[in-house]
Amino acid sequence: MDSLELKDGGIVILLYFVLPFTRLIRKKSFLSLIYIFLAFSSTSLSAAVIQFPDQELASEYVMPVFKNTKVILNRNITLSKRIEWRISGAFRTDEPFYNPLSAFTSLSFYWNEFHSIGLSGLYFFPGLSKTGNKLNDEKEGGVPVRCPPGAQSQCVEGRRTFNAGLAPHPLFAGFLNYQFSPLYGKISITKTIVLSFALYSFFGGGAIWLQNGGAPLVMVPAINFGIGQRFYFNRYFALDGGIDFLMYRGPNAVLEKMVKLPGKKDPARPDYKEFKQEILLRFLVRFGITILI
């Protein structure tokens, strides 16, 4: 070996110089520690290095292949060949003028544990939001109107209001959806209570019907997509929550003809064609229950 090692002869020489000094020390325990240290030093310093030829070392490995591989063992909740019924309440967080509450329901069929197809419906509760009612309040809402000095005879002071209810807005919607459930797992609540959970996503197309006062409903194409999660309490019942997105081309509710000036009559309902058409995106937070049949 190229490295310098202390052989047995070196240990003997070291003992020759150390032993005379140990005679001055009468404590047997100290002498025992020295002998133990020298014994281990001799063993470690004279250790040999073992080398193996590269030809004898493994250069490849083989992964075992199992038949009938199962991704999930002991799955408590099975979805294949079953019907799923969902009932939820939804809240539109980005709705400025209209009632943000809505009701959601869907009926889907799973042809295996991961894929399903079904129909869904969404009903939008009528009425205005707090902001919409405030903009249409002639006493405390709206925008104050002040006449310039010397023009009191030509204008009326008061509040300029805006009635968003005169604009077309969603009443209900229907979609044909594809749903994908890629993840299934279990979570332990206590030592004896274990809940199964599943993550899912969906995408679909359909239509939204807009109400426009006494005029006939206006139907516009729409798409919806989102994600969600379920917590199963047994094979038939689960809690469901998710985030949904609606996208459609509809009218912008802000129109100058819908503004009422102080001292003027209530504005008439504008025609649907007078509204500017835009791509609208609505965001919904949904919570409800799921029933498996």
C-alpha cells in the first residue's frame, strides 16, 4: 500500500518508551486504559483494505413485474357502474349587482373508478345584491347630484340611481359534463374513525338562460369547469365542496339608459341588443352533499 501504516514493530517500540513512565503511576485503572488504547490502535492501524474487481460488481438490476397490479388496495368506496347525485349551494364571490346565491345539482354515471359523464343544472336566485340595492336607493344610495351655482332652475338636486334589474342577467343554466377522479385516499380522524376522500375535476358545455323582465328568455352558449373534493362517510353518502367557473358571452349590465336622474321618470327597460356583449367569467364556491346509488 502507498499509505504509511504503523505495523506491529512500531507498536513494540512505542511500548518500550511508554512503559518506563507508567511505572511511576500506581493506579491500575490508568494502566488498563493505556493498554486498551494501544490494543485498539494496533488493530485499526494494521487493518487491510479489501478491493473487488469491477467485473464481480453488479452493473444492472431488474425490477420485478407483478401481474394484475392494483393501484389501491382495500378500496372502501367503489364508483364503477354507479350513479352519483350531487346537491349543493353555491355563492358567486365576484357578482357585483345581483343575488350571489344559487343552487346546483347534477346526475352522473361512472363507467369505471375514474371517469364519469352526466348532466348538471344551476339556478340563480332572483333579486339584487346589497351593492345593487344601494345603487338603486333614491334616499341613501346612488350618487348625489349637486346643481352648479345659478343653474338651480334648470336642474334638480337629488341622487342619481342605477337599476341593475333592468339588464338581462342569468336565471338558470344546464351543462353536459365529463368528470375525472384521479385521486382516492383515506384520512384517519381518530383511532377508530377513517374517512375516504377523492379529488375530482370536470369540464362541460351547455347554455345559460338570461331573464329580461317580461321579455322571453335569452339563451347563450356557455362552458363550465372546476375542481372539487369529497369526504365519504360510508358507501352511499359524502360531503362535497368545490370551485366552479362559468364562462359565457353575455350583456354588460352597465348602460347609460338605466341611470335615473333626480326629478325624472324611471327609465324603461332597454332592448337586449342595446347592451354591449362581452366574454364574462363567473366564479362560484360550492358546498353540498353527494349520494351514490
